[in-house]
Amino acid sequence: MTAPLLIATRESRLALWQAHHVQALLASRFGVQVDLLGMTTRGDQILDRSLSKVGGKGLFVKELETALEEGRAHLAVHSLKDVPMTLPEGFVLAAVLEREDPRDAFVSNRYADLDALPHGARVGTSSLRRVAQLSARRPDLVIEPLRGNLDTRLRKLDEGQFDAIVLAAAGLMRLDLESRIRARFDTRHMIPCAGQGALGIEVREDATALRAQLAQLVHQPTWLAVQAERAVSRALGGSCSMPLAAYAHWADDGQLQLDVALGHADDPRQPLLRASVRAAVADDEAALALGAGAADEVARQAPAGYLPASH
């Protein structure tokens, strides 16, 4: 009997949903047995400080990559928005699945949408990208840090610690919590982060047979879109300490439209820098070129303080 494939996964409810989703997909498509290896990451353990101050989103994937490296697991399933733009040597993204709703969700027990919030209302989010875009639209709001898994964040809202919180719509939908969404932000007003709503499957680079199998699961329109988005962040030196948004979608004419916004890392009240580009994109090379072009346009606008000193 062939040994089962093992998926390394975080143990939050959302991460387990994602792992079970891929488990079922692999079983139905290829008839293989797939088991889960649940793990707690540093990102799950450190809840009293912002990610930008303790090592970034890579804290959510490091332990999973160690399991792959040591042969304790064969693949890891991630929310693609949590995956660093440059993977460590020896690891690759083998597949990106079809994207769920990429938008940010406005969640509140009292108010219908962002415009309904009163002056000085407390809004919870630890995403600098969201902070910069919320501040651009509503500079009167008090935006406070909000860490923890999805259930913890909802509990803090329900306890009255916030008037509203902002979450990824995809996570709420996957956990059958869509009823908690009061409004979805238009992507023109709140541009998502690179990869938001998409699931990525990471494997060792030398796992050639597994890579070939997983390549059959790639949703090509999503793959090309997120390639362009991640190229923007890679070119600008993006990390969770940079309030950077990048979202690509397919326009009615078949071209890929890429919208980017960059805020000031230390002062969210500073103006957002924006870029919008589009092109016919049929392969990775064209997607990466589109992302690089958008990054160049933003960089040309950027005064001191918007980009890392090394850029």
C-alpha cells in the first residue's frame, strides 16, 4: 500500500478547513490517502505584538516548512496572503487553487458599513494595509491592533472591544460565518493584499513527482493574477511592515488589470500612492512583467519614508 501523503497545517479552525479542503480534493482527483499533521506556529503563539515587529507573516509558515524539510510532511497548505513573497531556497509553490472572494469584509454588531460609523469609532485590524486605506477614507476613526485567529477576533468584537473589525471575506465564507459580514469593501476603495482569498500549496523543490501531480490542480487565471500581485511586493521589498495593497483581476476585455496602493509605513495619515496597469497576460513572464511595471510606477511617486531604505 502506498504511504499516505501528509499535509502540514496550522491548527486554527480556518487553517484546518483549508487543509481538509485540499485533502478532499487530492482524494477525489487522484484517489490518494491524505492525512494531516497539525502544528502550532510562532505566529499563532505571539499575540501581544504586531507581526511587523516580530518577524512578519513568515512566522505562520516556518514550522510547516521545517516539517517539509525534515520529511515529516509532504505538502503545506497556506492562505496565500500569509506566504512570504520569496520562499526559502528549496521550496516552491506547486499550486494555487481558484480564488474565493478576495475582498475585505466590514464586520460590526451595530453599524451597517464604514460610512455609518460615528466619529471616533474604534475599528480593529492589525494589517498596516488596511490601516492606511481606512485612514485615507475615515481619518476620524480610532484604529486599534487586533491579533488572534478568526474566532478570537470575532469574540473581541462581541465583547465590545471594537465598534467594527475588518477581516478577509474568504475566511468568513469558508467557515460558514458569512452572516457576520455587514458589508464588503469595493476593491477600488479597499484594495486587497497580494494573494488574498487564494490557497497555495507549498512543497519541497525536489519533490518532482508530487509537483507534477499538484500542477494539475492549478487554477490558471488565479495563478497568473497572484503572480502579478506578488511581483509588486517582491519588487518593492514588501513585507507586513509595509502598507502595500496589490490586486489583479481579469477585465471584460480579457486583459489583466492590476491595482496597487502604498501607504507610509510610519504615518498612515500620509497620502496613498496608487498605480493601475493592465495588459494581455498569457504566461508567468507576462504576469511578472505587469507586476514589475506597477511597482516601478509606485516607486517613481514615492518620497522618503514610503519604501525601505535599501530599495
